[in-house]
Amino acid sequence: MIVKMLHENGLKSEHCYAAAFGSIGLAVLSWTASMQAEATGTSRADRWGIFIGEWAPTFFGLGLALARYED
């Protein structure tokens, strides 16, 4: 039902896969930036990288569901 609605609104599996790979890159970038923030005294700054990194499996799952629906 949700997959059908997403597909009818123009979302394709390729978009979800791109978002998944983008979130992986953003997580690495956030983690790298947090290393500098922790050096200046901000504790636990790496949690942003972990939080963003958790988006990737969701986007991959949506991509797989949409790919299956598209077939």
C-alpha cells in the first residue's frame, strides 16, 4: 500500500538507492567532521554519523520494495 503510493507519486527504486549511498557518504562526512569537533571539546559528536548511517538500510529496503513493485 505504501509502496504503491510512493510509486504513484514518482519515487523509483533508483532514487532510494541513490539516497542510501548518499546517506552512507553523509555519515562518513559527519563522522570525519565530528572527529574535529571532539578535538575541540564537544563530546559524543560522532553520534550524528551513527544516526545518519542508520538511514541507509531503510532506503535500501524501500528501493528493493519499489524494484519488486516495478516488476
